[in-house]
Amino acid sequence: MIKTLFQKIGAGALTMLVPGMLWAQDRAKWNFQEPHTSVAREMYDLHTIVLVICVVICVGVFGAMVYSIVYHRKSIGHKAAHFHENTTVEILWTVIPIFILIGMALPATKSVLAMRDTSSPDMTIKVTGYQWKWGYEYLKGEGDLAGIADGVQLFSVLSTPREQIYGNEPKGENYLLEVDTPLVVPVGKKVRVLLTANDVIHAWWVPAFGVKQDAVPGFIRDSWFKVDKPGIYRGQCAELCGKEHGFMPIVVEVVEPAKFAEWAGKHKTAAAPVASTAAVAAAGGGDGKGTYEKVCSVCHASGVAGAPKFGDKVAWKPRIATGADALHNSALKGKNAMPPKGGMADLPDGDVVAAVDYMMKAAK
């Protein structure tokens, strides 16, 4: 009887596991994203092992329950056995779970320790979360990456057109997961990321890397990844950081070292001093409306993070009273939660000044 019972349970477990394994192979559609770092692969394998264990336990326990209910029910003449305590059974249902937990804990501990080992990186990048964009600063390269990208700074902003967001155009292939300037790193190099935030708590999450780390204002957290295949990998903020939380994606472009060096050479420019706002305003020619729609509307269209809402005369009145030069200077150099040039370091000064004038005009 017992042997027959376990044969049936084993057959049921196998019947459930085979389609489960086939389903797991189609990762892109139904399962985790395909892992592209050693840590991500360990996480995926651990997830699969624990899933299999849980399925086997589930089938075993509920299979025994269903079998007992169906074949040992009172209606067909079975009578309940009256006994109290069984030392063998109690030892088994205590010892077996202990071994199962140890079997899961050992690989889990190994993976956690690997996730936290940020020592000896080939490159260090500072990641700063803003409402609602990401700032990247290449701090230091080691070995053959020494000095190649040190000092490069960029901001990464959602590039999905507002027409798609508002439902006026068909959604693109990478809807809400596309940015104007991706983070670029070399393939096969250990990259350490130092994470912090400028305003509220954010979370830098790239599933294919196995990296998900909170970015907390006033604190530095760290993580790392080493990607084994060139390509474009996407993630997003995984913390509820405000009403535009869903609009701050992460895009990492992984390239060959030679191509990375070429990219860094184009972006590694010394920070030029900001021209006087009067001189910039006098030069004119900036795209005020276009710059507002592309950059400034992220905060000013909805009036978040302390930004005066576009067209709100009451909110803009005290700011306009400070003078155009003061507002131009704040927009160019940054103030409070607003980063310099709205987080677009390569934005022409003339466009920034024109955007401020455009918003001032709308509020008068």
C-alpha cells in the first residue's frame, strides 16, 4: 500500500515537473529574463531548484491527502485508526525539513556573498537617482581601463514620446524602457556601482544582471556586475519614488572594450564654465518650447518636486519677482532638487535660457 502510494506521488510529481521545465526554458516570455552575469545565473538556478523542491513537496503532501480522502473515506467502510504519537514519524518530519532547508540555505548563502563582493573592480561608476532620471559619473578605471572614462558624466532621461504615453500614438517596442543617453560599459569587466539619491529613495534594478539595489539620499550603497555578452539591457526604478515612478527606466549598453574607449573619448570633455546668463540671453536662438517639452516638462508639467507648474501664475509670481537672471542661473547651475540644465549636461545654454523664458512668458 505504502509503496503504491509513493509510486503514484512520484508519477504525479514527474508529470508536473516536465512541463514546468519546458516552460522554464522559454525565459523571455514566461520566466525571469535570461541571465547575463554569474550572479544572475546563480539566482536563476537557485530559483529553479527551490521551485522544484516546492513542487515535489506540494505534490507529495497534497497527493497523500487526496489519496487518503478518496480511498480511506468512511462512506466505503474505512474506520479511522486510533493512536497517539509515533516516534519514527515525528523524527522523520523534523529531520527531513531540516535537511531540505540546509540544502537550500547553502547555495543561497553562496549567492548572497557573491552579490556583496564588490572588491577589485575594473571600473567604478557613481549612480544617482533623481525625480525622475538617473545620473551617472565614471569615477575610476583600473588596469587597461585606467583613465579612459574617468570624469565622464551623463544623465539618462526617458525618451518615450509623450504622444505614446497619452495614448495619441501606438506604443513603441520599448515603451517606457528607452532613454536618450544609456549607460555604456565594456563587456567582460567587473563594474562596481555606488548608488545614492538626490531626493527620495529610488532603486536601480537590471534583472539580466541580477542587480537590484536601493539608492538612499545621504547614503552610499554598492553593487556590481560583469556582463558576458555585448548588447542592450533594460531595467527600471523598483521603488515607489513618486507619481512619475514608472517613467525612469534604466538602459545599459554593453560594448567591446575598443568601442567603449571610442565612446569615452567622445564624451570625456572638460566641464566648460557656464557663460553669464546675460550673454546667453543676448545671443538668443535657443529652442524654448522644444527644450521645455523634452526636459523641463518632466517636473514642471505636473508641478512635482517643488517645481512651479507650467502656466501657474500664483506659483511663478514670487520666482519671476527675483528676476530673469536669477531664474536663468538656477536653471543652468541647478538649485535644490533641480540638477544643472535639468540633468542634461550637453544641453546648450541658449536652450536652457530660452526654456526659462518660455515658462515665464506662460505664467505672466
